[in-house]
Amino acid sequence: MVHLAEEYLGRTFPHKSAPAYLIFLFDGNTQSELDAIYSRVADICLENGAVDVFISDTEERLESIWKPRGEFLEAIKSSTDEMDECDVVVPRSRMADFIYFIEELRDKQGLRIMSFGHAGDGNLHVYVCRDGMAGEEYEQKLKVCMDAMYKKAHELGGEVSGEHGIGHAKAGYLLEYLSPGEAEVMRAVKTALDPKGIMNPGKVIRRCDFD
């Protein structure tokens, strides 16, 4: 993702030799408070296998990191002719397991799969890229990938959607992995807020979806 964002923006990321990155942003009331936070987090990262820790404490350095991060999605879009997103959330302690699974799936299916997300809440954005593959072959491989990723997220104790909602395309995955009790609660909330069914009609939270 870092290399792709660099190419898209025509600018250099401060560091790009590691296989993955965690980017942290901190607030504090005083510089000494921030320094203490930096030190503690740096120790935790290094104790858990980080290659190195960099402190970006100027506006210029911050911009050099957050600008590429903010353009990850557009960078992917610009690099392929078609893509589809898997937006899942897993327990934070299982994020690495899911990412390793994505890498195995990518190699097995022969598709480019790009991912980034929010480590603070376990939310992952995974994009399966077509890259000129024949339409029918891509659709077949895409379904295999999507089925596998949603199933793996469920096995890891995660959920079908982290923050982007369900809409039409992923409704089947939600219905597959919801428990009867969860479905009933969602239906009750929808009915209470929209008894006439006029708010965003035809989407997934309908009585017929759970009958």
C-alpha cells in the first residue's frame, strides 16, 4: 500500500522497507505528557517485534505520513480496472491472523489483494483487484475470496461489517452469520424507528429478510 500510494501521489513516504506499518496519532496536554506516551508506546512496539519506531513531531513529517494514508483507497482505484471490498471487523488480537490469511488467499487465487485498516478497533478494508482478468474468471475468484474472508472473520470472532454498512451486495453474508437473536434485535430497532418502512426502503433490514 505504501508503494502504491507513493506512485499515486508522486511523493515519498518517510520509510518503506518494512512489510507492514502501524501509524499512531497522539494528543496530550503538555509536551512532557506526549513524550511519556511516545516512550511507552515505542517500548511496547519494540517488545512485540517492531523493526523500528519513528517519531514524527512536526507538521511536515505528519503530513508526509497521513497524506499517503488518506489516499490509500484512491491509489488502489487508480491501479486497477475493477475491485470489490471486504469490510470486516475482527478482535484486535486476531488482526494479524486475518492479514496472514489474506496473503495465503491472494497467493492461492492469483489475485492482487490490497488491505489497510484501523488497528484501534480491528476494522479491516480489503480490496480484491481485477487487474485485467477476464470478467467471468474474476467473478468466480472474487466470490471464492469473499466467501473465504467473511467466513474467516466469523471464525475469528469478528463481524461482517466494520463501518461501511451492508447495503445490497453484502446482505447475504450478514444474514448468513447473524444469530436469530441478533436478527430479532435489528428488526425490532428498525420497526421502532421506521414503522411504515419508508426510511431507506428495500435495504437489508426488512421483516422479510429474517422470516
